[in-house]
Amino acid sequence: MKRLDGNSRIAAMLVGVVVTMGALAWAAVPFYDWFCRVTGYAGTTNVATESASEILDEVVTVRFDANTASGMPWEFRPLQNEMKLKIGETGMAFYEAYNPTDKPVAGTAAYNVAPDLAGYYFNKIQCFCFTEQVLKPGERVEMPVVFYVDPELVDDRDAGRIRNITLSYTFYQTELPEAQASLSPDEGSDYN
């Protein structure tokens, strides 16, 4: 076996460092997403398939916030500013999106909960943020989010005193699906 000289050994180690750093960078996004979903870190919420099994007498106030990213032409707003409900009680809030342009526009919503600690206890049963939305020219839609705050919140040493939570969405423009991109504005869409 041929032994590498000093410069070749350094070059091989540098290539190894570059490959390792590239692999770590590639894995960082899915790992961070998984970490946030498991821990509720950064206000990431949970997804539930059914309502809470217990409803407490304690009340939490959920405030609603809406934003659009730079370049997203939609108008987007919550239809209620806040909602008071018992911890464990299922709530339904609505957001409204409007496409004022003369062409179909696709969008995806990113969300978070503040304070961050509440994210682990905020459960969404149904949400427009789970799928891409496409609005026809001039179309206005109401989009529901069904949620509850897990009663285990009150037993958490750090989050147990939280009684005000803000649910915030930001819509980002995305590429139109192939079928939508080829339609003329008059043909419309049954996507949503």
C-alpha cells in the first residue's frame, strides 16, 4: 500500500472535512424540523387527530396573526383577533385570503406559536397550512384552523402559567401545480 506524502495527506483530510460539512449541512434542516416537532421548540405546534379527552375550567386566550412574505400578492388576515376558550376545549378560527391579481397564485403557510414553550401544547386537528392553497384571480376564501391547547400545559413547570398564546401564519408564494399553470384565468380552479 502506497503511503501519502504530507501535502497529499492534508489534501485528503481537507476533502474529508468538506464532505463531512456538506453531509451535516444537508442533514441540518430535516433534523431541526424533527427536533422542533418533537419538542415544540421555536413555537412549532403538534398535529392531532382528535380533540382533547379532558377540558379544564382554566381559560386561555389565543390571539391570531397573519402575514404575507415579500412578493406574495395575496391579502391575508384573521377573521377574529382573539378567542377565549377553556384549556382542552376545541376551537375553530378562520383566516381570509384574497388574490387581487389577474392570475392564479399558489401559496403555502408557515406557522408558529408564541411564546415558544406553548408550541408543544398547541394541537392542530385541521389546518389550511397542511396543504398548498391555490386562489383564482379575484378569489376570496375563508380557511379554518381547528385546534386545542393540551391540558398537560398546566402541569409543565416552565409553561404552566401561560394563558396568552399567539398563533401566527405567514403565507409564501409557491410554484403553481402543473395543471394550474396551464389554465387560463377564465378556466379557474377547484383546488382548495
